[in-house]
Amino acid sequence: MTIALRGCGTALVTPFTREGAVDVEALRRLVEWQIGEGIDFLVPCGSTGEAHTLSAEERELVVATVVETVAGRVPVMAGATHNDTRQAVAEARRMSGLGVTWLLSATPYYNKPTPEGLFRHFTAVADAAAVPVCLYNVPGRTAVNMKPDTVLRLAAHPNIIAIKESSGDLAQVQHLLLGRPDGFAVLSGEDWLTLAIITAGGEGLVSVASNEIPRLMTQMVFRALRGQVEDAREILFQVLPLLEANFLETNPAPVKAALAAMGKIQNVLRLPLVPLSEHRRAPLLAALREAGVETATLAAR
């Protein structure tokens, strides 16, 4: 049975030990906390998860750990992205075999493919995947913007069920919502645009901020989906400083610093990303407190 792709999902960070290895125990604790806070689904091995600094074996370890820890309680959407279509196909096959619900596959980075190249790339990925595929348009990271006509062409594929839209272009998202076929979900990939996209007809969010405040972000999405716009807007304005602070530097440096301050993980990233600059720490922690994270939980580290 196909599970509807709807609600708030967390684009999970990948915790590392001080030595730089994948911290499996911290990942398990993070997943348990996310589920306890009411998150709708989890998204390991995306850009927030530093997927492209992980080896293929490490990506499998992270996804398998999330699936095992979840134990069927919430769906899992695993990242499966590469700028070489052959390797993206192989990744889709590997991830499909790990018990995930869906795959998330971003536009190929660096190559800057044409619309026809994007269509052929994602068709090959969707043909190879044993589970449904959610497209991911994130031009700020990949240098290519997949326009609505290409997305709608791909939406006709029986194994492509959704898109995570991170272009930041609300008009582009509205064109998608206007032209999409029945059953094709449109998710915000930008925390700050969630309310606008859901009220225009979107199905939810894949969130960075829900790493830190999963309950609040899930409540915001739930209320927006139920048409409780004023309540959803109240939450949005409460957490807006944190949504902005999470991009004071390249994601996931701020969110990892926040989670470390909350005692959830070590503040370790893999090069070429580095930990949040010290002068950014105070505004990040202030935004966390404004979002309702108790000051007492913020460890000095």
C-alpha cells in the first residue's frame, strides 16, 4: 500500500564522533527523540546530513540505522543523489533495499544539465528504484533550477510521487501546484516558506529546523494543513529568528552547533564544512531560546 507523503519530515543531521566517524549511538538517540516529539517522517542522507562527505558504506550505515531504530513507527525517506546518473541509479537501488518508504533524489550538482538531461536522469532513477521517488529541486546547492514544465513531465512517471521544492520561488511552486496531476505531492524545502506553500495547496515540509524543534515545526505544519492559519502563523513568527539563524553560515553548521548546545550530538562536521564561527554562537542560542528551547538545556560547549 502506498503511504501518503504529507506532514513534516526532518532532514536529519549525521552525528559524528570527535574522531570524525559516524556516531551511531547519537543517531539512534536523535531518531528516538524525533519520534517522541511527534515528527511525521525522517529524511537521512540529504544535504543537511552531509551525505556527500559520507562513503557509500557510511550512507548505508546511516539509513539502515534510522530504519532499524524507527522500527516502522514513522516513514523514512532516504537521500539518493549523484551527479553521475549511473551512480545515482546504483544508489537508488542500494537505498531501496534498506527498508525505506521513499527516496529523495536531488538535481545533479555541478553538471548543470538541460531540461532534457534532467528528465532522462530522473527517469532512470525512478525506473531503478524499488520504492517511490521524491524529486528535490535545490538550485542554491546544485546550480540548476528544475522548472515546472520538467517537473510536471516527470510527474507522469508512476514511481515519481512528489517534489521537495527549495528554489525559494513561490511563483514557481504555485505553477507546480496548478499543473500537477492528482496524487503528486509538493513539499516545501524551505522552513520559512512552509505556510505560504501549504496555504497554496502543498502537502508539507522537509525541515532543517525540526532537527532542533521537531514538535513546534510539526505543529505548525499540522495546523496549516488543517486550515488553522492564524495558529500556524503564530508558531512561524515565534520560530522565525531560528529559521534565519540556521543559515547564518552554511547548513548544517548552525543546526549542528545548536544540537551540540542542547546536548544531542558533538559539534563535528566534515571538511570542507567547518563548525559555526564563534561570533555566530550568541545569536544562534538567542534564537533557540526565543523558539522555546529552555536556556537550562544549553550546555556550554
